[in-house]
Amino acid sequence: MQKIPTNSSPPAKAELPLDLTGPHITAGASAAHRLYQALCEMIVAGLVRPGEPLPPSRTLAKQTGFGRNAVVIAYERLIADGFAEATVGSGMFVAARIPARAAEPKKAMVVIEAPRQGAFSLGCTLIDARALQQFRAFVGRRMRVFGSEHLHYGDPRGSCELRAAIADHLLSARGLRCDPDQIMLTTGTLHALRIVLSAILQPGDQVWCEDPGYPAARNTIAHCGYRAVSVPVDEHGMRVAKGRTAAPSARAAYVTPSHQFPLGVQMSMPRRLELLDWARQAGAFVLEDDYDSEFRYDGAPLMSLAGIDQLQRVIYMGTFAKTLFPGLRIGYCALPERLIADVTATRAALDRFPGTLMEGAVADMLNSGAFAANLKRVRKLYREARDALAETLEAVSDGALSVPVPSQGLHLVARFDPSVDLSVAETAKRAAGAEGWLLADTYSRARPLPGFVLGFSGHTVPKLMASAKRLAQESRIALGRRKT
């Protein structure tokens, strides 16, 4: 230890400039620890100089009101950490060399905009009060019989109980026959997409994507290192012949055949068979996103693509985000038998296995009939919201907007004439303060159409009608200005 001569050192300050309450002090810590932190802050800040003597422990105890023992402990820690030096017979001194104060780092300005929940926002849901009461009861019962399955890592596919309940649901609702072993639970459709693509593709492989289509899926495909190839959509769904021309060596196709997002068309049976023929011939797989098939308002839905294919080349993806509520973060996929091992291994490598606490309660909802009853009740509410929104938009826009009423789903598309400049829709949406999407934002390479993608689920009818009036009025105004 370096000895500091006492005759060359200035006398110790009568009182040290200690801050015992600042942000550098740990609330609730011991007196010795808080004093140590205050002494360190004082030394590093340069409020006392290297080599300057520190007051005797009794003097500092009197100044701070701490016990002498706390002062001794704080001084000992200062010495151990190199902030102070002690010389027998001379006393305690600030170390001759102390660490320089690091420059205060600039706080990163990270702006993450949370999804908005205003009228027309997509992805909002309602859950019937009776269904919510039942769900709470199921969760409570599952917690009361808390089992050992929550105390260790589980099956990467999720609980067999919920997978069996989903398999029964898919058979009755979508005509899809599969074994529970073919079901994998995920946190949602995009999670399923990421896992499956990682198992079946190599970096750089091409994936057909609908154009217009779901931007989040396209972004996920690109983020995972695959090449999204835009394939145009018409009134019959994805134009398979265009896909063959644009990317004949594609290894997968992502489609929304039951209710194309965003246009709302159903893929025709000839087009479905054409897509399945391509997959078989190319040795490729079709990823079917059946995101809102449970919300069919007129007639029976077409059989799922996976049901037609019998899970040979189609991977089926669904979610409880819309049928129950997004906060569950539970989705699922149904896999061809040949892919079970590879996809399961990929899932285990990515995040081991899904959360277990809510699985039992969701299985109870499905098995008890509460899930089906909730769907029946909210489907009626969504139909009323859809009709009110469509009627208000068409009436108030005075022909400026065309609003085809969808027979399925949780959103509708309101369009201007194709000849209208895209800026008209953007101007009207901004002036109305409307949520939802611009239709043009769902296009990639195809010529975009002017209009809006508007969600009607999870919003009250009065709120939808008031927002629809504003959007329709501003659409008329923006269109009039453009013409003049």
C-alpha cells in the first residue's frame, strides 16, 4: 500500500459533501451500504481529491447519524475496492489513483408504437360475458389442481389434452381429420409460420405469397431469410399459373384460401385443386392460414384446403386470438405426418415448448361446449357490426365508396373506383383520424387499388357508425378536391 505522508496532506474536511438520498443510493439497503455508495459517489465525482484525508470514523458517524460500526464497515469496503487507503498511525485517505467517472451514456430514443385500438383497428375481439365467466372458472380450477406438468419441460408440441381437443374441433368445424400427434401449439400464426419454414426450407428458398396479402406474413418470411415471391390474386384466389411462371422452383406457398386477406374472396375449387397439383408436382408445401374461418355469416364454409389434401402437402395454421382473445397467445398448426419429427425438433431448438398454464383452461372451453357457444353469440354481434359499418359507409359516401359485404371474416374492404389516385384514400383516412389500413399498403408488386381495410370485430356499433360517417365524409371531400 502506498504510504501518504501526513505532513503533506491537507487536514480532513470538517464535513464531507455526502449525498445520502440521491439516485445512486439503494433504497432499503443497510446503513453501511448506503454510506459506502455515498462515499464512492463523492470520490468519483471529484468532490474530494486523491490523497485527501477522510474524517475519523467517530467524526463521520456524528455527521451522518449512522452508528460507528456502519462507518467502519463502509471504510473497510472503500479500502477493499481501491477507493481509499489506510496508514497505521496516520488515518484514512482517498486513494492516490481513483477510477475516472464514465461519461453519462446518452439514453437511446427507441420509439415503439403499440397497435391502436380505435374503430376499424384489426385484431380486436369480444368475448361473451358468460364465456368469460366460464373461462375464469376453468382457469381457477386448473390452478387449484396445479400439476407436476408445470414443473418441468414438456412436449415441444404442447399438451396432449389441448391438442386432442383441437383435433376434434378441426374435424367438426373444418372437415380436417388429423391425429393429436399432428397438432403443434404455438403462440400464434406467425410463430407457426416461422417454425414450419425453418423446418422445411433452406435459406434463400422461394415462397409464393398472395399479392395483395397479409404484410406481417410476408415480413416474417423475409425476416427468416427466405424470398417472398408475389403472386397476384383475382376473384378466384391466388393465380397459380402466375406463380408457376414467376417462381417455378418455389418450395412453399402461403395462402388464405377461405377468406383471402385483404380482398375477402374465397379460393375457388378449381384453383384449390390447381394449387395442390403444383405442390405435389414440385414437392412443395402449402401453408394454409385459416385465420377467421369460424366467422362465417352466410352458408357453410368451403372445406379447408388441408381437408381436401388430407394433410399430405398442406400445413394448416389457426389461432385462438380471434375466437377467444389475443392475450391468450395460443395458436396451432396441423402437420403432415412426414413433417412431425422435423418440425418438432425445430420447435424444441427454437423455444423448447409452449406455456402450459392456459392450455388446460382452453381445452376445457373446447370440450365443454363453451367455446362453440361463445362463437355463436359473438358471431351475431359481429354480423350486426359488419352490416352497420357497410350501410353507413355506402350511404354517407354517396357513391364515393364501394363496400362489398363479406360473407365471412372480421374486416371489410371499402374501395374507390380503380381510376382514383391512391392519395385520395390516404388523405381521407388522415383527415378522419381513422384506424384500419390503406388497401394499397397490402400490395407488393401488383398495381394497388385505392381504398381501406377496416376491422369491425371488437368495436361497438355506435363507435363504428360514428367513425364510418367521418371516413365517408372525408372520402367525399378528398375525392371532390382531386376532381377539381
